[in-house]
Amino acid sequence: MVKLRLTRVGKKKQPTYRLVAADSRSPRDGRFIEILGHYDPRREPSTIVIDNPKAVAWLRKGAQPTEKVRKLLEISGAWEAFTTGADPVPPQTPAEEPAEVSS
């Protein structure tokens, strides 16, 4: 069975996570099928970047999300797109702030 879950990356005591589609039998940080996004809980506010169309496609194929991943999918809007059958919203990219103009 394919699961959508988090894999830990980052240095010691500084975790960041990748959201991946992986076989349920593979280890947490082991082999995966596809990277769907990333999650950084240490930032304020937390950074969540998920490729919603890919995530919805995996959910429609029968992939099972873990509890934490389901919450992240709800935040990103992918879970709502999956349950309602609507088209998923593309992933959000951080907006660049305009440069200050000096007078």
C-alpha cells in the first residue's frame, strides 16, 4: 500500500520534513516513490509547500495519508479538492516582496 507521509531531513535537532509518497513497508527515511512537498515546523509561521495536483492524484489512486500529513493537506487545500472532486489549486510559491524605492 502507498502512504503519504513525512520523511525527516535536516541536521541534528533542526528537523525539516519532506512529504513523500512511499511504500508502507519501506523505512521512514528510506526509499520513496515521489516527493510531493516539504514542511518546516521551525519557522514562524511554519512553512508548508505542497504540490496539490500531485497529492490529489495520489489520493485518488488510493494512497493513505498519515494523520499529520492529512492535517497538512487540509491546510494546503488539497484534502478539500480530493473530497469534493474539484480541481486542486496549484502549489503556492513565496511571493517576492517589492524592493524599496528611494526618493
